[in-house]
Amino acid sequence: MAKFKFDLKQSVRIIASGEQGIVIGRSEHVAADNQYHVRYKCVDGRAVEAWWTQTALSAVPVEVKAKPAPKAPRKPRAVKPAAAAAVTK
């Protein structure tokens, strides 16, 4: 028995069609490829669930979102001397 190549809830691509879906179930067999139950949107827009062999699927690379650059600390605003004199009177 081969180890599972894909995890539950993992995004996969159907090699033959390029459609993408999520693994919602797995099945292992003694004398056959592991199989994966995949939920995906068909090319014609229908929602589909189907079993696919491990060799019919490929992993979808996980997108790593870049962290936003940290903001520079704000500099305190300088008070004009004339404005400071008016405040103290």
C-alpha cells in the first residue's frame, strides 16, 4: 500500500482537464492506486464530486501571501515658534 500523496482539504488539479477542487475523501487499496474524492466546479459550471486515482491528480501550489511592509514610525510634528508663543499667553 502506498502512502497518501494528498491530504484531506488539500487543493488539487485534475491533470486531464485542468479543473481544480478540494479533496473531501480518500480511499486506499491493496492492489490499486489510492483514490481521492474531489469536489470541484466543472468547466460547464456544474458542481461535481467524483473519485479520481492518485495518478490523475496533481497538487495545486499554495500561494504564500507577502506580508505588508511595516510602516515607519511617525515623526512628531514640530511646533512653530509663533504658534508656541500664542499658546503660552
